[in-house]
Amino acid sequence: MSLSIEEVKKIAQLSRIKLTSEEEQRHAVTISAVLDYMKILNEVDINGVDPTFQVTGLEDVIRVDESRDCNIIKELMAQMPEIESNELVVPGVFAEVIEE
């Protein structure tokens, strides 16, 4: 699968990453190679193979969750760059990026 430069630009925009034209070219090749490899993996016959999530037999040792008071909200909010209605204001993930 060959990824176009426009697709790389769109991915970079969604990721909020600025790329040079050289980087766009390089990433188009690299990402295309990864997608081609994934296509090969999709062709592997896995009929009769049970899903495996863990192969060592080891188990996690976990502790019981304990609730406790934590009164650092005001301290954390004081460090935030922009607050509105007691909530952190951040740029929208899917909002259009405006170049400065």
C-alpha cells in the first residue's frame, strides 16, 4: 500500500505534528512499509489457533484498591494554563489546525 503525501499531511495534522517536506516523504515510505507488513500478517492462516494473551503462565500480583482523601485539586488547577468553569481548557482534538 502506498501512502500519499496528502494522507501523511492529514495524519500529521491530526497528530498536531509539524513535518518538513523531507519528513513527509520519509514518513510516506515508512508508514507504507508498515501497512504492507500488516497486510502480510492478515494473510496468515490462524484457523484452529486459540487467542493467546499470555504465554508465560505468570500471574500479576495486585493489591486491593484503597480509597483515600486527596485534596490537591486547587494546587493542580493553579498550575493549569487556562481554566473555565473549574475545568481545564484544551484545543479540540478534531478541530481544524490554524497555522500561526
